[in-house]
Amino acid sequence: MASESESRSQSEFNMAVSYLSRLNALFYLCNDAAISLDSYNWFHTLMALYRELSTEMKKDEIDKLQKDMKKLNVAVNRNMDNIRRKGTIIIESELYQSLHDFEMELRRILKSAGLQIKMTDKILDAMK
């Protein structure tokens, strides 16, 4: 426990609504990029989501997702090189599936952290 001189005063306000609003906006952008087959924006939006959700992750989840991010980064850059060379917007099905799987893992973390639906036995308590 921090000593009195090291502790910070706590605000009576928090950023929960702003935080959930950012998550909502980022998931919207993920959907838009996925539908548009835009691997670059999809990947970078997933990275922003990863940063937002990292405080809710366990160490093993962080380690696994960091490894996955490195692989995805290489695949997305390779895909972007192909797009520049060929002049057509395409996404390999393996890359699409990998981005999809990464997003689904982030969504599972969101749900298990209770950020998607407030976990309560009483529906009226969820409104508090």
C-alpha cells in the first residue's frame, strides 16, 4: 500500500462513459474496415482496441496477443505491398481470418471483463 505522501487524491468523476464510447467507436471502425476489406485500417484499429483493453488483460493474454500482433503486422505490410504493386484492393483469406480471429479475442476479453454487458443478477442494479 502506498504511503500517504505517495497516494493520489481520487476524483469523484471517472472516465467510464468516455472509455466505453471509445471502445464502441473503435469496434464500429473495425466493422467498417472488415466490410471494406481494408486490412491496413482494420489492423491499426485493432491495435488501438488492444491498447484500450490492455488494462483488462491477464499477462498470458497480453503475451499471446503481442505475438499475434507481430505476425499480423508482417502479413498486413505484405498485403499492402501487393496492393501497391497490383493496384487492386485485395485481402488474402488467411489474413482476413487472422484479423477476424484477433478481433474475436479482443471481444472475448471485453465480455469477460464485464465491459460489454454489466454482470449482475438483478436487472435494475445494472442501471445504477
